[in-house]
Amino acid sequence: MSVAYKYNPDDFKGLLNLPDELRIFYNLLEIYKADSTDNNRFTLKKHWEDLFFTIKHREVEGFLNPITASELKNYLEELVNA
């Protein structure tokens, strides 16, 4: 990652799939920003949907605070739609 994002994947160590999916999301975001093709946008949006449900699952399981989960989802959605 070449950009410092508000939520560091390492802050979510131990939460099944979340750190890795967050890293992938940031990487796809940087790819899209560098080359704003429809294909890159679709790939980013698809991964965002998967990441949204990963966050939701960790919240429902009680591993992620509901407030943090909501703030994280909102932040990532803002990045996708910027």
C-alpha cells in the first residue's frame, strides 16, 4: 500500500479473513485510481461487497464492535464512491 489509510489491516489481526481482505481492497483501490477502467471499477466494487459481508460476519460473531464495524463500512464505501 502506498497510501496510509484510516484503518490498518494489521489492527484486525486474528479476525478471520478481515486483514487479508482489507489489504486486497486497498490494493484494488490503488489499481483503480491509477487506471480507472470499467473492469477495475467492477473488480473493486465486487471485492467491496465481499468485504462488507466479511465485516458484517465478524460483527455478528461478536469479534468486531458494532460501532467500529459501521465506521469501517462507511469509510470503505466512501473510498469506493470517491
